[in-house]
Amino acid sequence: MAQKHNLFNQKTGQKKVSDQQRWQILGLLKDRTKTEREIAELVGVSQKCVNATKRNFQATYRVNNIGNCGRRSKLSNRDVSYIFRLVRKNPSTSYRQIPVDFNSKLKEHKISRETVRRVLAKKERRNWTNKDWAKVIFCDESNFEVNTTTLVIDLIEQSKMLIDDAVGTIVRIARRGLAEFCGLDIYDDDDSSSYDYVRSTMKMAQILEMQ
């Protein structure tokens, strides 16, 4: 049994803790038979690493470090605070003017209007509620799909309605003109089932046959 434990007794020091080690930590924590210090010695990590792994998993249900994902932020906390101060000093300032003031004061790096827009948008959404986020549509830019079948059907139905309306308008105009040519009274076209509508239509047909 001691030989089995020797596999985990090698101290990692400043080396990156693997996902396998983190899962081992979580498994030992679940057993509740050892303290965090004993688990740290068994796995070969610090007690701080054991505690951090536990807290991160409880918060995100994942073992890998979220902070190591993606590119590092271009702006430091000091840079972001300076942008906020510019806006508080002059709330009516534009996205074009903020980068000019920033780049003239801080020489470490340059920022653009798009960077300023993202920083301010992030601050605006910081206190959003679940109701606010429910109005946002999230998509994976690498795999964005649209239900083309439903879209095509909707377009066809809308086109049919427009065509029906157009044909109905043309028929009403033509019938009115034909009725005037035949010297007949014009009845309400919408009342297509009425006796007067049928009679006037038959009368127009008889007059046209005699022409």
C-alpha cells in the first residue's frame, strides 16, 4: 500500500497541477475520510491547491482553471479605471475622443474605439439580472445555424398572402370597370355571396356575349 502512495508523494512545487490530480483531490474529498492537509500530502500538492480545487468545482463544476482560458486582457485594472474616470469626468464624450485622451496619457499601449466600447459595455452589463440576460441571444460564431426550413415556409406564406391581395385588388378594379362599361350598378365586391352580386355578374356576361 505504501508503494501505491509513493506515486503521489512527489511534490509538484510551482509546476502546473494536472486535471488528473484535481480529480483525485475531489474523489478524496468526497470520501470524507481525510483532512485537506492529508489529501495534499497524498496527492503531492499544497493544502491551498486542495482548497482552491474544492471551491472552483463547487462554483463551476469543472476542474480546469478558467483564468488560463483565452488571451490575456490587453488592459490592466489601472487602464480600465482611467477609462471610467474619463467617462465620469465628461459623460458626453464620444468613443472617438476617449482613445485619443487615453493614448496621449498612457504610452504603454494603444487602444481603439472598439476596445473602449467593449470596456463600457462590460461595465453596463455587470449588474444585469437573469431577466435582462434572457433577452440576449447567444450563438457560437464558429457554428451559427438558422432553421432554414421554417424561414422558407414563412416567406412562402407571406408571398401567397401578398399575391392573393394583389390578385383580389386587380379583380375588383376590373369588375368595377366592366360594370361601368355595361351600364350596371356597382355592388359591394366583398359581399360576393349576395344575390345582387351574382345577378350583376351574370348580366355582364350576357352583355359581353352580345358584343
